[in-house]
Amino acid sequence: MSLTPRQKRKTVTGIKIVSLQVFFIALCFLTLIPILYAVSVSLNANNSLLSADFSFLPKAITLENYKAVFTEKPVLLWLKNSVIIAVCTVAIALSVSIPAAYAFSRMRFRGRKTLLNLLVLLNAFPSLLSMFAIYKLMNPLGLINTRIGLILIYTGTMAVFGLWNMKGYFDTIPFDIEEAARIDGASEMQIIRRIVMPLAKPSIVVTAVMVLIYVWNEYIYAITFMTGSENFTLATGLYSLQAGEMSGSWPVFAAASLVISLPVLIIFLYVQRHMVSGLTSGGVKG
């Protein structure tokens, strides 16, 4: 029995959809290989990572490496430092970038585009180029090797990103909604608090998560401006596990890597419903 042209098109479409799904499943599996490898190393009781008999599936499984992360290494102290720096940076960066983004989106003033372009230009240069200048500015103020100094660096970096991301989202909110509220007698603060901010919630969440991920994983500034194990963030502390004991800490290093990744992963999964709309809408307009 021959198929009609419509049935043939449906069959071809179905095959394409199935093939695409298989491709993406395989791609997801490939991206998970490094994570699965880290899990294997962290559970390895023989510490045979660098030996010839190492296998992807550990022959002897143990949780001692995870125990060592919390008992033998000051990971909880590093976690405390990272949480304090991350929370403060997110709060300050959003407090600066949200009002600035709204002002750049809704107000028209002389030099507006020039200022926006300058802000983009500042972020176009590698951070290493400004490292020496930042050090010279912070050293006389006593901000070297302090959380406040690192928070100021991160805030200055991510506030510009937050401004641009939030401005793109504010640009997608129609002016008519705000004009209708003004006609109904709403004040500017009521419009922002009850209309604009609820509509901008996805973009705010995305911006906050992106700032958090940056601070959580940032290494260059943290290792340059923070010295001493008690001042390490998670990124610098994690590196110290690998750099200080090259021959014996790989399983502990892998276990610590997974433990450190869990908080951000949990937060990401919790807010993922906002991620797609926040990222796409924030990039519609510039």
C-alpha cells in the first residue's frame, strides 16, 4: 500500500524529529562525561588516577574522599567566604544596575548612547589589563586581602553586565502599559513597584544567577587579591587542593569540585523556569 504525499511528509517529519532527539540525547551524554569522570574519581578508593590500572568505573568505592573534604580541608570556611562575597555582590550589583537600566531604557538625555558604548568598551578589555591599576588603587585604601575589596571589584565588573541585560528587558516592556497606569493616577514609584518590576522578574532572576555564577567561579582576582588559606574563596581553595598535593589529592579534589558545584546547580534548577524568557527577552533590544 503506497503512502499519500501527506503521509510521506508526516513520516519524514517524524524521522527528522526522532533523529534530532537522538542527536541531542547523545550530545547531552557527551557533555556529562567529564562530570561522570569526576564522580568516578571522587569515589575511587585506590587513588589510581595517574596509574595504568585506572578504570572509569572504580574497582573499590569509598566515601572517605567526601569526608576528607569537610574534615581535613577548610572547605566550610571557603564556602563562608564565597557566600558572603557572592550575596553582597549580587545585592549591590542589582541595586545599581536595575535603576540605571531603567533610566537608560526610559529616559532620553544627551550623551546616553555614548555612555552606554563606553560601558561596553570598558568590558571589552581583558581583566588582566586592569589588574595592576586596580591593585594600585586599592592598596593605599587597605582593601587588599579583604572581602570588601573583592566585592567592590566584582560589583564594578558585573554591574555593567546587569545594566545591559536589564536594559534590554526593559526595552521590551511597552510604554503603553506605563502610560495607562499614569492615566489611572499611579505615581512613578507605584508604576515601577507594581508594574515594571513584576514584569522584569525573569530578567532580574537571570541577571542575579549570572552574577552569582561569575562570583562563585572567579579565580584570577580572588587569587591575586586574597592571600592565606583563611581568606580563600571556593575557587582558589579548590585550586590549592590540586596545586599543593599533586600526588595525593586528586580524589579529594574531584570530590570537592562536585560539592562546590552543588549550591549553584540547586539554585539554577530552582530558577530555570525564568532562564529562557529572561535570556531571550533581555537580548531583543540593545
